Amino acid sequence: MAKLKLKPVEKLVDPGVIGISSHVNPHRLCWSLNKALGLELARRSDLVNEEDGVKACYAAFEQVIEPDGFRWTLVNNHSGSGILVKQQRQTDYFLLMDPELLEDHPDTLERVRSAEFVLTAYPLVLDQLRNGHLLLL
């Protein structure tokens, strides 16, 4: 009888996630973060989540750094129809970045906190967010 050997698979590293509280609209916060972090986040197609027959759209902004394909993403947690990550109701926006970017920019959290219109910012662990996978769409 043949034996099947399984090789250990490297665990994929989760992106860095920063929760942001802000009272301004998504475009204004995006402008502020672009200025504070030296980014060029641009509007992309909205994240769409359908739950209990209710379709909700969440504003999303993104920058892909070529040629490596590293990605920064800003996602609104609130829409007129619901909350994307209900476990984080107090969080207005999520800033996601690839782990390589987090290593290259260790001061990102402090720079986000110092951005105009940001009331507070705090690190989050994607694995600990119940619907955190929705941020990766």
C-alpha cells in the first residue's frame, strides 16, 4: 500500500490592519492619508456584501506598488445599509497593507495617527476579526 507524505505548508502572513476612527467622508480621509503617508490611494470598485437579503456597498481605495504588487487598501466599515465588520462597530475605516510594506514602514501607525481628520488609530489582527476576510476582497 502506498504512503502519502504531506509536506508542511508555509502559513500565509496576514496583512497589517489599522483601525481608524474619523468623522469625515471617505474621500477626505483618503486625501489626508495620501498626504500623511506619501501614498496615491485611488478609488476602486466598492466592496459589496449581501447579508440577509440586504446589499451593502462600502467605499474602497487602493494603491498597488509596482513591480512587486504590494498593496495598500482603505475600506469604509460603514454604509447606509450596514456595517462590514460588525465586531468593530466603533471602527470607521480599515487601512490594510501587505506585511512587506509594514516592515518597510514601521512608523505607519504613528503617521496615520498624526494625519488630519484621524481621531484615533489602532492596530488590529485580521485573524481575530470575525468577518475580517471581507476586507480582503
